[in-house]
Amino acid sequence: MIKAEQKPMDQIRKMIADYPKVLIVGCGTCVTICFAGGEREVADLASLLRLKDRQQGGQKQFLETTVKRVCEREFIDQLVPKQAEVDAILSLSCAIGVQYLAERFPKLPVLPGLNTSFLGLIEERWQWNEVCVACGDCILHLTGGICPIARCAKGLFNGPCGGSVGGKCEISPEIPCAWQKIYDRMASLGQLHKLEEIQPVRNWVSNQAAGPRRTVKEALKISGK
Amino acid sequence: MKAGTKLEKVLTSGQFAVTAEAGPPKGTSGQMVQKKGEQLKSCCDGINVTDNQTAIVRMSSLAGCVLLKQAGVEPIMQMVCRDRNRIAIQSDVLGAVALGIGNILCLSGDHQKFGNHPTAKNVFDLDSIQLIQALKTMRDEHKFLCGEAISGDVPLFIGAAENPFADPFEFRVIRLSKKVKAGADFIQTQAIYDVDKFARWMDMVRDRGLDNQVHILAGVIPVRAVGMARYMKENVPGVYVPDQIIKRMEGTKSGKEEGLKIAVELIQQIREIKGVHGIHIMAVGWEDAVPQIVERAGLLPRPAV
Amino acid sequence: MESSRIADCCSPQLNQPCQVACPIHQNARGYLAAIAQGEFEQALRIIMEANPLPSICGTICAHPCEDKCRRGKVDKPLSIRALKRFAVEQGRGAIELARPKARREQKVAIVGSGPAGLVAAHDLALMGYHVTIFEKAETPGGALGLYIPLYRLPRDTIRQDIKNIEALGVEIKTGKELGKDFTIDQLQQQGYKSVLLSLGLPVSRSLPIPGIDHKDVLLALPFLSAVNNGKIRLDPTKVVLVIGSGNVAMDVARSAVRCGAGKVRVVCLEAKDEMPAFPWEIEEALEEGVEMQCCSLGPKQVIVNGNQIAGLNCKKVVSVFDAQKCFNPSYDETVLSDIEGNMIILSIGQAGDTSCLNGSGVKLNQRGQLVYDSNSLATSREGVFACGELISGPGTAVQAMYSGRRAALSIAKFLSGEEFKLEPFEPLPDLASGVIEKVKRLERNSVPILPVEKRINNVQHVEIGYSLEVARKEARRCLNCGVGARRLEEKCIDCLTCVRVCPYEVPVVTPEGAVDIRFDQCQACGICVGECPARAIAFNMPEVEDVLLQVESAMKGVKVAGGGPVICFVCSYGAASWRKLPGFLKGIPPQVGLVSVPCVAKLSVSHFIKPFELGAQAVVVAACEAADCPHEKGILFAQKRVDSAKQLLSQAGLDGRLEWVSFPSGDFSRFHQALSQRQQ
């Protein structure tokens, strides 16, 4: 799922400095699950922003709401009546939600309250690890289900670099070496010989660097709706 | 001959090769490079010019190699995958060859986190094995990676690095074999202090017959002071310094002398191991140790080829 | 606090097993929770919602609730009956009693002032009817006053409950015997529109064996009645044989001891482990020196020597119950034994006396028992109903109370056509073994009783009763069955946080892939409520109020010189339950507003931040120490949330304003210290 984290409050306060009335919008899906932008976080942030603003003699107003998924047009419909009342929207959704709102309310500044960090899995209730970079050309079948692009700091395709020691990546003892993991996994699958094949240079066209990607499912397309 | 460089000639004639390293300056002084070259000229068969080693910005390896060539010294250019995509890499190879450089060592590159520009974006369009493959394709097929033809020859003696002490230990030889398959002609290893472990690795290398397919040069880093030993152990990725070495350096009054002694001992032990075709001395910042080490190790004079 | 409903439970169909087992469906969970939080008056209010005889029940109820208490499968059941007594003693006089609704004209006569009659009278009076009780004896109370020994049920206790019933306008006429002083016809002529017969079982059974007519052979009920009137004196030469092993036999035996008998021996048909008396009665009797070796023996004849009883000749009992589990003793008459003794008291059961109904038109069957309708409790005579042991046979006081309640409903229907429906009470299922093994073991605090030497030569009430400290501690053991977490389907996103945080593994993932918080297993710790990121878990415990409303009102009620109020969250079970103790409130600085919550685990990060937004200058969380809390994990979670809130507050420049203090239960000096330190 999409993992995000709340921006430092100072940064948020700078963003909203010029807007007297701000609507804080939370999202009830990914960012609720990772405790970054759900109903609770909206309430707590609103409390603190009001507090801080009052301390400095301000009179800002903060409205709070949380919708099921900010990235769905119909769920954002609920916000339409509110747009006339406020001067800006502070979205505690992932950046997809921020951009959706910005497009929906072109006359209203839409500000990101979160930093969308990565696509990750939940390792523990309190820990998330990045495991996918949405490269568009998945090779997990070649590496025992462990992605070297996302989980190797150098994105190597043919085995670990010389800095892999004790199963840890050279950049941090808290990061497991993805290639050590791949090696162990392929060993337990009895497929180590596959790692002897050279993975040729990659075609990066499917990746984000080749330009913003777009998918259209023609079979679903019916003009008129 | 693939490139006809001095290094290639020494190795293909079956003689024990010696290479060393010269780090380029964090500045524009070409003189400094050439001075190092002068120091090392007579005791080496080739000198590596590092490529933004440990992700610290320095004069480019290509420029350093050209300066060495101008001083009459044989350079070994280093290329990391961290900072350039395939377009820049292939372009630099063409330039290097045009400027008379024949030895190119292919590396992944230390992560930018360790350097002085940790906020930079890294590239890694290719990994080191794909880089070796690319160079071989350019040399032997006269083709760019996209398949288009290259005009002119691309004579290259292709090198790669390997770290016998990194993990997974069992995979290191497989990775070496992949590099050989990809087209590596010579290998320079990371610094060796644990000769027994290196010997075990060499056993595995010989089991696969890799010593007949590629020339392996064992890496040696002379230690100058105990602080340096400790620093390497803690901070330099891929270097494994055993406690024995640190103890020896702690117990001595003359760090430099002890360091030289250790280096020479290591070289002598390494020479006993079958399948090792040379040594690569990385005396970064202590280049004047190299001639002393080479002499004491009985490797002078260097062969004339 | 809002008054609790009779049944408060997550599901409208299922109730706590204690409540289901209680014949009058007392909300035991409710009053235990109130006691645990120091709300003793509220506890008594809850008790009296269903129970018009709280003092009596608190003293002698047979507590079927405890037998079904789910805690029994964890360690030991809650000591519900003794806690009821505690609540009565603490709350008495401080609560307002119920008032009857609009007055009705009709008059009802109740014959008999035992528990069944008293409850019927209470209920009918509350409904507005004019009720008069006719009691044969000189004092009201029925079997309670006549036969239950004083060392088990002081007379004062009975008087208190009866006083409350009389306060409703019920008139009790003592010394009036049906069939002798008045008849049912006469009652009708006097305008009583309905008569309720709650005559009980006043006759002691006897045995048709030789020698039974000896003067030193006594019957249980007359004996006990005489003891209660101070009329029995025995001397150390007396060796009393008590025939029977039920509760009445224990009463007889222990009374005989107190009257001075030299030896008291119980002789019974049952084997030692078959004796039907309550285990605690047997235990206390044994402590008092009653011998119970003569088991599995059936009386054959009384051995008379001259004009003295020398003993009892007995035959061996082979079995007490037959294959159909009916009482049908079988003997081996070839094995005989003699038991020494010079006085015999027969305690082998009671029977009714319906002779007073002769000529009243109330039909009896061939065995002289009342004929009645089992649904309406009506007899064959119109307007005449019956309840209690008279129709059910021997039972407990609380069973009789329920019978009286049902009769009152029937009578009301008869008089005013008011329909009633007896709601079925289904118990929650058992606790799963996976949950049981995770519940923290807490030793049951037994009620202190007088040591043997202090009680065997007097009729002082044996049970001393709980102290404030121990009562709270015992009440806190309640598992709060069925009033825990409830998943709000429309808000839940199946993130599985509740599954991961519950210390008891109550929320489970169904095969369909949704989350089910099994309300029947929930231990009501509240951890999941504060962790759920989607705020999709509600809490059913009625004592958990809207915390934010509490914060607002606490802030309003505080006097502040400058700087703003200090909000102090306290655990209702811990610091807050000491509210009743002298000196507790005095030690609290004036700008501190207390907000009490049953366990700080129910507080979330937002609760620690909101007070600052509302103007508080500091927030203190006063929690119990983990060792004192039945839900230790809750304390850990609460601490983590405080840490989290501290980080957020720090970003807003409010460092050092949120504080966590914990201290052992009962030590509120440290609590005061922590608060006054805050002032600086």
C-alpha cells in the first residue's frame, strides 16, 4: 500500500500562512492504515494548528473532514459545498489525492500535508518497508519474489556489490542486503543456478523516468459516460 | 592482443603483474596527478585513476588517465555505474579510446551516501556486469548497446573488481564467473588481510577454472597508522580488517614501518597461492610506500614488454 | 451518571450469565462496575432497580450468579453477593427510593410476608395499587425472620428492607392468620379485588419410625424459631443428632452449637460429597465443631433408655437417588449401626399447610397441594393467585422473590388488563479457552468472617463484610462480559489493527476476510478503541462517557489564577475511586480539573491534545501501575500514546506540558504530590 508521513508542523504552518480559513481533509484508506492522515490525525493536527495560531494572536479557522478515498471523484463531491467557505485545502492524503483535489478545485490552493513516501508492505504494525518502485516491468519471477530495484540501494541486477556484509546493505545496518535475501530465497527454492545467468541491460521505457505513464483499458471504454 | 596495453602484455606473458592506485585531486591541478604518476612509474605495470571514489567529487578518471599518459605512465581508467547512464558511458569509452586509454575497470560504485554529495540522485542505469558486457560488445562487435555500428576499433582490456570477503561468500565466485562470462579480462580484488580466506576463495575460483579465463590481481592496502586501520574497518564498505592487524599496529612505535612490513608479508603469502597473477596496491595518500613495498617484495625490476 | 438499564449488553438477545442466572435478573455487572469505581450509591441504585430486598439478599442470597460467573473458568467467580452487601451498607440512606406511579383504586391482599409476598407487595405498590400484607407471625419477614438464624441474618437487616417497602404505602398487619382471623370471603367483602397466597412451607417433615414421639425429638423449624427467640438453652451434656444434610440442617446444627450443646453430629442419607447444603455452610459448620462422619445412614429407630434418648439406630444407605435421578433411597437393612446421642432434631424437609384454605373455594389436589395455572399463577378461585415455595416446593429466597414478581404482573393484568411479557434472557456463550489463558489471574478476595472462637457461643453475624479497599479490589475482577468493543461496520476498513493489538486475541478475521470483534469474548479493556485509525470501534460500557465532554465540563468547573487549567486524567478504578475517602479531594490543587475514565487504556492521543486546544496549560495522566491493572497491556499502550502526543505537542512548541505519572493503588499521597509539583 501507499505509505505517507505527515510533514513537520513548521512546514505545514508555512504553507497555510496566507490562508485564513483552511479545510483539512483526511483520507480513510491507505493513509489511515499507516496512521498518517486519517480521522485521528486530522483532528490532532487541527487541534495543534489552532493552538499554535492562537498563541500568535491569529484567528485562523480550521475545518475538519475525512472522506473514504480522496482519489475518487464521488467521494470528493462531499467537499464541493465547502469550497466557497474556505481559502485553501490542506490534504492529509497521499499526493494522488492532493492532485485530484487540485484538479477538482482549480480556484482553491490545495496543499500537501503529507509526504508520500513509497509503496510498501507492513512488516510490523509499526513498521513499513519499501518493496516496489512501480517500474512497470516486474522481474520478481527471476529473483524469488524480492525486488532488487526497490530493495537494493544500487538497483543491481546481477548480484550484490562488494559492500554486502553480514546480510546488510553497505548504507545502513538496518537495511537487509536485497541480494543476500534473493540468494537465500533462490537457494531455498533450489533455483540458485538461475542467478548465474546474466541479466542484460534493462529497458527502462516502462519506468517513470520515461515520462508520466498512462494506462487505458479499451475494453472498459464506452463514450458518453 | 585485445588492447595491447603494458598490463595486458605482462599478464598474457605469464608474468606477475603489479598495479597501483592514484587518486585524482579534489581540484584542478593536473600536475599533482602527473607527480604521482612519476612516483609510481617504475614499480607498476599500470596505474588506476579512481572515479569519484566513495562518492567524493574529484577530477574525472578520464582526465586523470590522459594526464598520466602525457607523463608516459600507463593508466587504468575506472568507471562506476553510479553517476552515468549508458549514453554517457559509451560516449566516455569512445573518448577514452580516442585519447589512447586501453585499460578500463568496471565497478558498481560506492553509494552516494558515503560521499560529499549525499543528496544527489544516483543513476545505476547499468550494473557492473552489464557494463562489462557493454564494453565487450563495443570492442568485439563494434556495436553500441542499441545495436548501431561504431566506426573505428575499440581496443580495450576490460577489468572488474571483486570482493572475496563480502557476502554471501558462496555467491562471490558465481558473481566472478558472471563477470568473466560478461567479458572481464582482468580482476582487481578488494584489500586482502585474511590470506586464508582469500586462499579458500581462490580454491573455488580454480575449481571453476576461472583462473584460466581471467587474470586475478590481489588487492593490498598498506596500513600507515592504527587509526587508519580502525577507520577502514568501521567506515569503508567492503574492507574487512581483522583484529590481528589492528593489534599489530597498536603495539608498534613506528606505524609506517610496521605497515610496510605487513604489506610485504601479505604479498609474499599471496604469491604462494596458485591462480593469482598479480597484485594491486592501493596506497591512497601514501603513494611513496608503493615503490618500497614492491622492492621489498622482490618484484623489481618490472618486466619490459 | 445515567442510570443503567436492566440489561446492558452489546447484543439485545444475549446477557451476562450472572444476570441470566439470577431469578430476578439483577444487573450484577453494572453494580460491580460501580463499586469498582467508587460509585457506591450508584451501585445500590442499580441493585434496587430489580431488587426490593437488597439488604436481605446481600446477606443470605444463595447467589446462583456466582455459579455462572465466567470468571469461574479463569480463576474464581466474583464474590457478587458480598459485594452487594457492601454496596447496601455504603449506599444506604444516601439514595432516593422509587416512588409509586399514579395511584390506582384497587386493593390487593397478600397473605404471607416472606420474600415472595414482600416483592409482590413492592411491585404492586409501585404500580399504584393499595397493598395490605397479612402476616401470621408477630413480626414480618416470613421464613427469613422465623427460621434463618441470627448469626446468618440479623433482624435489623430484615427490618431495613421491610421499612423501605412500607414507605411505599404497603400496610403490614401482623398476628393475622388466614382461616383463623380472616377468610378469603371476608377479604373480598372488605373490597380486596385480588388475593395473593404466599404461604410458604411452614411444616417440618417427620419420620414414621419408632421412638419419634419422644420429647427430646425436635423438628427443625420450631427449633430454629425458638432459638431465634432466645428460648433454647442446651448444656454440655447434650449430644445432639441432626438428621439431614441440607442448608436447614446446617442452620440447626450450628444453632445447636451456639445454644451450648456439648456435641453436635449430623446424620444423613447422603454420602459426604453428596450433601446438598452449600459448601460454605458445610465448611463453616465443620469449623465450628459439627461432626459430619455419619453419612450414608438412614434412621431406623430412636434408641430410648428409660426416659432418655440414648441414640439412633441406623441402616446403611446403598444409594440416595435411583436410576431416574429421583429421590428414592435404597438400603441394606442387614448393616446396622448405632449412633450415640441424647437429642434428635429432624431436618428432613418442609411441607406446605393448606388447611387454612378449607372452604375457601381454592381447589387442592389429592395430596393437599394447591391447584394453579403455571402461566398466570391463578388458583381456581377468581382473583386468588399463589406464589413462592407454596407452589414451587423448597427453593431459595431469590427464587421466591421472582415468583412474587411474576404474581404481581399477573395480578396487574387481572386488575387492569395490562399485558406483560417475560423477556427471555439468554446467556452469552462461554469464554473461549484461548481467551481464558490470557486473562490475568487475580485471587478472589474472600469475605472476612469472625474466627471460630469468636462466634460459636453467640449469635453475632458471622460475616464481617468487605472493607473499602478490598471491595473495590474484588469488584475490579469483574470481566465486564458483553459490554466491550463493538465494530462499526460502516467505518471499518479492515486494517487489522484491532486484531494485532488485542491482548486477548478477541478480534478475528472471518473466512470472508472481514474483521469480527467477538463481543461475547471481549474483556472490555478498551485498547483497540484508542488504536483504531478509522475510529471504527465503539464501546458499550455505559460508564464510559464522552471523554471530551468530560474535559470541557472539568475545565469549566476549575478556578484559575493565571495560565489555564490543568487537566488530570485519572483511572476510575484507581485514583478516582478514592473520591470517597476523606482527604482525597482536599489534596488536589484548585486549578486541577479531574476527568475520570475506567482505565487510561481507553484514552487516545487526541484526548491528550484537545485539552490544550481548549485552553489547558498542562495535562497529567494519572494511571495505575501495571501490576495493579487487570489489563497490563493497556498501561503500555497508554504510555506509548502519551509519548506520541508529546512528540506532536513538541512540534507545536509545547514541550513538558504533558506528563505521565503512575503509582500503586491506594497511595494517593503520591498522586497529590505529583499534582502539586505541577503547580510550579
